[in-house]
Amino acid sequence: MPQYLISVWHDEEYEVDFSSLEAQRLGQQVGALNEKMEGAGAWVFGAGLQPASSATVLRPGPTVSMTDGPYAETKEQMGGFWVIEAADLDAALDWARQAATACEGAVELRPMQSD
Amino acid sequence: MTDDDLATIYRREVGRCTATLIRVLGDVDLAEDAVADAFAIAADRWPATGVPPNPGGWITTTARNRAIDRLRREAKRDDRHLAAHRLLEPDMDPEPTPHLDDLDDLVDVVPDDQLRLLFLCCHPALGADAQVALTLRLLGGLEVPEIARAFVVPEATIAQRLVRAKRKLRDNHAPYALPRPAQLPDRLPVVLAAIALIFTEGHTASAGDELVRVDLSREAIRLSRALAELLPDEPEAVGLLALLLLTDARRPARLAADGSMVRLADQDRSRWDRTLIAEGHDLVRACLRRDQPGPLQVQAAIAAVHADAETAVDTDWSQVVALYDQLHALQPNEVVAVNRAVAVAELRGVEAGLAALDRLDVVRLAPFQPFHATRADLLARAGHGASAVAAYDRALALTTNPVERRFLDEQRERVLADGRPEGGGPR
């Protein structure tokens, strides 16, 4: 069955404050969706990410170089993702639509390479 | 058999054949090539043998057999057993040429295939440009240069658009299936919008020297007709067909002999196509009986009211305003509001029309050409010459179509000369 990446995007760098009511509310919505995905056999993996400022970039070379900060030079940052299994694009879009609603933000759906 | 006969058969059958072949072969590119092969064989053989009784079935079967031959050759060469194996079910063992008598048994032509293909081409995951190009290529059978000419863009742009769209659908495992009933309310408007876009592009080209590009309008009507036949219980699909027919009926009167644009009010209504109007009217009445109004049905009803009037003065403007009110409730946007103001001007006078325009969100409408063109016309008719010229200037700055530019330029010159556009003046 085809697999898809659903990534969750933020317009700018974000802070994670799990104690805030807002974070708890979103967390509950996402948790409910996770359970629904698992129940339907669609859930492969999913996680929320620490802010992009926590990232380190490594580049190959004679010695692998290491720099502080995220790779993408855009304001937009990936805040989390799911890997799902779905019969086809339309089924995947159904999950992506629910993901956007649960996260209250933009998500990107992208198919994984197969074969 | 003449070349015209073959062209007619091609136009009529190519979408259906491609749609069925995609289902049978499970691959868009393979289906496209196979159908092209089959039509090439037809062009070679039919002049001698005559056109078979079921040309679409002949094409579909021949195309399938060609595709299987090709896959077999490639399977030997590239060891692509799997692809070929999938097609080589015992009952589908191909013959070089189908027996004409057996065609109905051989070819499983499913009307739903065309719908599947239309929903695939107009998948909401594709951009509108890609939807339109893919629909014209696969369902209309238009070649890349034809599509490029129609949209006045380079061939390479269209070719790349098609490759990317097909690739996206394949990489994403887009299903070749009808949307579930629950998905239809989301999916159908996308298909209707794509067909409407094809029609509009043919009706008022955004670039190029001809205002009316007949082929795209006709293509859109063909697609719309097929859709309305396949989804007879979707009133908006019927509404789109009615709207396109009633709009296309005015085509013979839209351009003057010198190629300049003629406004609806000034058109020679004896040149309107009464056959198209009659069919459009029947469809609008059928929609009214069903009583599930949608934006396209209401627009068709407005076009029907215009078609009813023997002269522009006879138009039932109170009916038109009432329909625009209904349309604005269903679809609150600027285009509708501007058109409604035009109808208000006819019903209650130019100043009332201007007042209706002035109540709109002028900032949001600033980049919208019809707002300025409409405002210029109403200002001129109300005798506000200087403001009208300023509005024409703004409209002209936003107009790319040369025929429309010429029309607006002439109106502007008339206002400069005597303060009133031809045929205008408060009514």
C-alpha cells in the first residue's frame, strides 16, 4: 500500500510550551486523530518536532562539516509529521484534511517513493 | 471516407477511447500512445475498408491490442513480465485486427470511464492550468500545439504542464475511480470550473487577436454535454451546459463585421442561434422544476432572461436583478456584485447603478477590470464625463485583450468628444 508523508508547517519559528491551554487543546485533537489513524490501519509513524532552532546541519566532504540551525533558509518551519499508509491519493487527502484541521495549520501531503 | 469524416470520428470518440484504455492498461501515457496508434491505423485502412459500424469500439480494441503487442515486445526486451502479464488474461488474447462482428463482445466500453477520466484530469490536487490542459489533451484529444495556440503560450509550457500533471497523479497514486457520493460536492465544482474556464478562454481570449476562439468553446460544450449526460441528477452539471449553450448562442452577434466587440445591449438579436437558445431554455426549465438552485443554474437563468427579450429594452430587468440577488446569496463575490449593479442601472436608472457600485469594496475591486469598465460606462451615461474618462483609463490599464482594448478606447474617445458614449445616456 502506498505511503505518504504528511508534514505540519508553521509560518515562523515556534516555541513549544506544553503547559499552555492552547498546546493541550491541540495535543488532544492530534491525539484523537492518531487513535483514529491507528484504528484504521493508516498510522505508520508520527511525531512533533522541537523548534527548528534546535537543528544541526551536516554536510558531506573530506570531513563532514557541522553548522548550527535548520537547513531551510525560509521562515516556514516543519513542526511535525506523520507517515501514513493509504490506498490512494484520495484516501491520503482525506487524512491530510483531518490533519490540517487537528493541527489548525497548513499541512503538506507528499507521496513516498515506491518500487 | 474523407479526412473530415475521420476528424469527426476522432473528435467524437477519442476521449471515450482514451478513458477506457486508461482503465484497461492502468497507465495514461500507454493509453495515449495506443489510441494515437489506432487512429493512425484507421486513417490508413478505413479509406479502403470503409468506416466500421462501431468506430469507437474498433479504435478501442485496436489500441488495446497495439498496447499489448508493445508491452510484449518490451517484456522480452526489458524483462517487464509483470506489466505485460497483468494484461494477458486468457480472454483478452489479442489478434492483429479485431473481427468487426465481435467488437461489442470484445470491447468493454463503460460510460463511467469518461467520468473517471474527467475527475482524474480535474483532480483538486492539480492547479487549474494543469486541469484544463490535461482535460483538453486526454478527453478532447487536442494535440500539444493546438492547446498551446488556444492559450497563446509556448508549446514547451503546455508540454511541461502535461508531463508534470501526469507525473504528479502517478507519483501520488491518484485513483482512476469515481468520487464517492460524499466527495462529489467537493469534486464536481472543480470539474465544472475547469470546463467553464475552457469555455471562457474560447469565448473571450485573454490574449491573441481574435475575441472568440471557436474551438475551445465548442470543446467545452462537448465536455459539458457529456458530463450532463453522465450525471443527469446533478443540477449544476445541467446548469453549466445551459449556461454555455445560452452564452454561445450570442456568439454570431458578439463581433461586428470589422471585428470589433458588440455589447449585449447593441447586439443584432436576429443573429443569435435560436436552436442553442431553445435547448438552453429547456435545460433551465428542467433545473427550475428540480428546485435545487446553484450558482451555475442561476447564471443560466439570467442568460435565459436575456435570450427571452426580443430587444435589449424588452429585457425583464427586475427578474435579472432578482436572479443576481439570488446568485450573490449563493456566491458572494465581486464579479456578481458588479454585474448586479449593471442590472440595477437598467432597472432603476444609472445613478442607482452607480450607487450600487459605490457600496462595494473599492479597494478589493481596484485590480478588477470589469469594475472600472462598468463604472466608466455608467459615469459616462450619467453625464460625469471627466470621472468616466478616468475610469476608462483605469480599465484600459487592466485590459490585455486587444478587441476589448479597442472597444474601451473608442468609448473613451466618444466621451472625450461629446461626453456620452454611443447608444448611452441615462435610461
